Amino acid sequence: MKYILTAVLPFVAYVLASTYLIETQAILVALITLLVTLWTNELLPLGVVSLLPIILFPSFGIIDTKVTAANYAHPIIYLFLGGFLLAIAVEKTKLHIYIADKILSFFPATSRGMIFSLALTSGLLSSILSNTTTTLLLISIAIFLTSNPQLKMRFALAIAYGASIGGILTPIGTPPNLILLGIMQEHSMEAIPFFTWMMLVAPLVVLMLVIMSFLLSLGVQDVEIEQTMKVEPLDKQQKKVLFVLFSLIALLFVNAPIKPYWDGLGLSESGILLGFGLLLFTPYFHILDWGEDAHKIPYAIMFLFGAGFSIAKAFSSTGLADTLASYLLAMTDMSPLLLIVSVAFLITFATEITSNTALISIMLPVIYSVAEQAGINTTLFMMVATVCASYAFMLPIATAPNAIAMSSGAVHVKDMLRYGIVLNIVGIILIVLMASLFWQHILV
């Protein structure tokens, strides 16, 4: 079936697209359908599929090899590389276990207290590390806290949902955030500073974590849990990593401009993250060793970023973004509130059936074109779409944390659907309220 779908879907997409688009644009739609299908059915490894645009786009006359390949060296990719190096150091020194233990110790040893503490731990860690890395680091801890299958399921979902919710707290927490910054840079738009980003999304993150934890604890809120996790005091290597993380956060805050009071340092955030990541290899810290740790870098995810930026470039170069925008311009007759609701619903439920990274790579250029042609706030609508791409909780394919929760064996699809549909709707409502009442006054 995988082979049949991989062969048929791109052909069907080409035939349908040919009715409305010129030849080059129809071919691009077919190629994107092929890539999304391969990402979805995992017929080929993620990294292999993500490198295919370098071959396919020039071969079909979409954009040439030089233009395509340049997207795999986008500055945003090096920002995420620095984040990966920090995540590897945290895992290598087992600092994540220490952090998790300290956060867990603040909460009651009941199922509700444990669910909230796991969600909060996951959310906080995923704001610094990638949500994928955070889920991988914590899921094994969560499923060993109890032998009760119902609690195991809830704990695993708390970790996965917490990572997705907390991943939006910083620009480096999840791939769609970085893709947004990359596309804003491509269009010479003023980037959202690190501090401003956190100020915008922090209320949303807090509300979602509380609501999600309450939802998952319904029916088991009074079950007592014996807390058996014991860790040793911080050792020298863990202290070094903690120092690096706190120094990084401090520098990012100082670097961020706070208009009109502070212009920031003007340093590249990509350079800052990469610099702190490379700092871990230096003789004084000596946390990472290239021969021992370089293979842990998820190069496939970095290639996925490159593919996403290549798709965005192809959308612009072929005029497909503007063409699709012309079809979507009818939406601009709606009030701004209805337009925000429409974008939120479209992205949230579309990303349930495909990679959020691939979807946001495709949709952001379109949303940018629609907003620009309609003369409305482009940054606001792109921000709404980006957050909604991470706030999809119903299916394993929607986000990497969802897939990891399923792979633990503690979660079934019906469980994820039951809780996920509620959180999808709650997320849409809260995002629309935040965008309408708060974000639009800051994102100009």
C-alpha cells in the first residue's frame, strides 16, 4: 500500500493542480506531494527524503541546484545545531534527570500533581532543547513512575503534550518556530526578538499546561504515587553544563532589544547558539568529544530544515505562493477575527495528517502573500499559523512528541484522539484570543 500511495498521490496531485496552475507550479505541487507522502509513510529514511529536493527541483526545472542547496546552509540551521549540541551535553551528563527530579519534588505525590509536574518539566526543558529531544529524554522516566497502565498513558501524554506546548516558548524550541524566523529573514522582515517572543507566548503556554494537566488527571486525580526517583548531587560536569545553559539564556535576554529602552547587543542568535554549543568541546569544559558525540547530532532533522526552506524558496520562485494567495484572497473579505480563526483551524487540523515542519514550510509563504496583498498584519497571521502547527494533539504523525509517546507502548491512538480533539479546540480558542487581544498590539 505504501508503494501504491507513493506512486499514485503525486500523479493525482499533478492532474488536479494542472487544472488551475501553470505547468511548473503543477509539477512543484506533485513533487511536494511526493515528499510529504515519503515523510509520512517512512518508506525512505527521513534524511534521505529531506535531501531529495536537491535532486528533484533542478531536474524538473523548479529552481537550480545552487539555489536549492543554499537552503541547507541557512543561518537558522546553525542556530538549531547549537541547540542540538547543548541537548547532547545535557543527556550525556544526565543533567535532565537531576532537573526533572528537582521539579517533581515540588509537587504532591498524587497522579494530578505528577501529571502537572511532568508536563511542566517537559514544557520548560522543551523551551531550551528541541521538543523531540525533551520527549525522548523524559519519556523513559515517566513510564517507570508507576505500574498502572492508565497512569502510564497519562504520564506519557503529559510529557508529549507538555513538550509541544512548551516548545513554542522560545524561538528554538520547535522546528516551525525556526522556519518562521527563516522566512521572515527571507522577506527582510524584522525578526521577533527572543525576549519579545517569550513575552507573547508565555500566557498561552501557562494556560495550556494547566488545562492539559487537569484534563489528563480527570478520573485519577486522587491516586497516590510513591516517588522513588533518587539522584546524586550535581557533579562537576553537570555544573559546567548548567553554567553554560544559564549563561546562554542570560546572553539571549541581554541581546534582545526592548524598544524603546534597549537596542540589544546586535549579535546573531544563530552565532550565539552555535558558539555556546561549540564551547562544550573546548579544553576547559570538555563536555563533548567530536569522535564520541558527533554521531548523536540529528543531521536528518537539519536536512529536514533545508528541505523546508527549499520548498518555501520554490513556492516563491515559481510564483505558486502568489497564485495560491490569489485564490485565498476571498478570505480577506472576512473580519480580522474570522480570518484568524480560519487560519488557526486550517493549520491545526491540516498538520494532524502530515509533518508540522513540512506543512508550515508550505503554508507560511502562502499566508505571507495573502496578508501582504490584503494589507493586513503579516507577522501576526504567520505567528498564529506557526503556533497552531505545534498545537496538534490528536494523531501520532502530527508532531514528533506525539509519535514518541506512541512508540513507548503506553499510549494507543484512541487515547490520543480522545484527549487530543479537546486540546486542539482549546488551543485554537486560546490562540485566537491571544492574537486578537494581545499579539496584534505588539506584532506590527
